[in-house]
Amino acid sequence: MTTQSMTAPQQGSATMLLGLGAIGLVVSLGIVLFNLMSEGHRAFGTSSLLPWGLPVSTYVFFVLTSTGLTFVASLAMVFGINGFYPIAKRCIWLAAATLIAGFASLAMEIGHPFRMLWALPFSFQVVSAMWWMGVFYTIYLILLLLKFQRINAGDWDSGASRNLGIASFVSVVLAHGTLGLVFGMMAMRPFWYDGLVPMYFLVTAALSGAAFAILFTYLAYGFSQDNMPADTRALMVGAMPKVFAATIGIAGLFVIFRTISGLWSNLEGLEVFWMQ
């Protein structure tokens, strides 16, 4: 499977955007580190009333998006829907980038993040959903990078490449489903305590992945369909809007039903639904 290369103006625009993004990253990290050193954990909005601060929500957003991007790429590489091939490589690259961004955000929340390097593989806390989440996400990241290396070398459809795609898809479903369990099994947090939270996370992951795939595809071609190759343009005006609309609808139903249940229930801790 071949991909269309960018023209010189598109490459220049992409380089400029990457440069601006790098500058923004350096500046934002500087602000974060300064506030962290001067104010401590309170800088993230964490308090006795809000134990999960900004890094946790940012972490969930990025790993959720990584999962969804893998879903979009898997439409071609696992399920054989050829129309999605034009954006598959971009989705895999973005999936790896957002996953690493999520890990970086989580490291801001954890007091000693480097302890995970030996605590995760050697603690063997097999009854902990968080331990399994770490195992599955590590496997997923490795498989994702291997899959991207295969595609970047031009190997799209060999047996090994296809098996890597299938393994990546399975591992991310397990990883993100386990992340949902980490939230859904917390009885002390009634807002999240629900057996369907893992499914809710997977649905919202698909929504975020579809949104990122559309946004960055348009970004790569200067937000102009005229600059897109024919197969990419056909995907952006055909299947992708339908995928995006379907995921919005399904995610919207989850939000509506969770909100109705929360407003009806009188369990202490569900007052948050009345404040939405």
C-alpha cells in the first residue's frame, strides 16, 4: 500500500506548524514546572475535595485519543476496509504520540514516576486493575511502535504486519477497558462507580480518535480538500463524517443515560449531576 507524499508548500507549512508546536511545548512545560516547584501539587487544582487533578484528566484524554486513533487505523489494517488506508499511517503515528503525551501527563501526577520502571514489572500485583492497565499499555506502546516501523518501511499487508495490527488492536482494547475498570470499580467515587464505564471509555475513545483523524488530516493539507489526494478527499467527504457522526451519537446516548440515572439517584456523592 502506497501513500501520497506532500508537496513542497505543504511540507513547509507542516514544518512551520511543528516548530510552533515545539515552542509552545517548551513554554508550557516551563510554566508547569515553575508552578509545580513553587506551589506543589496544589498547582494542578488538587485538593481534599478534588483528589484527581488536571494531570489525571489530561492523561485520560490523551490515552483515550490514542485508543481511538488505533481504532480508526484498524478499520483498514485489521478489518480490511481499504478506504481508510490513506490515513492509517498518520493515525498510528498520532496514536503513539498521544499515548506518550498521556504518560508524560500522568508522570506529573505521580510523586515518584520513575519507580514504575521496576515496580510495574516486579511487584506482580495481579489483583490490581491499575497494575494490569500498566502492563497492557506497555505492551500496546511496543506493538504500536513496531507497527509504525513496519508501515514506514513500506510493509503494509504482510502476514507479520497484519498480525502486529491485530495484536495492537487487541492490546489497546484490553488496556483502555482496564483503564475504565480503574475508574468504574471505585465505590468511594459514586460518579464513576459503574460496570459500564469501560464500555463508555471505549466509545468516547472512538469519538476522540475520529475527531483527531479528521482534524490532523485537514491540518496536513492546509484545511483544503483541493490539496488532498483523490482517495484521501473521498474518505474525508464520505466515510469519515459518517464514522464521526455515529460515534457522537453513541457517546451522546451514554452521556444522556448516565445523566438521567445520576439525577434520579439520591446516593451521596451523585450531587455532581445536579451541577452539570
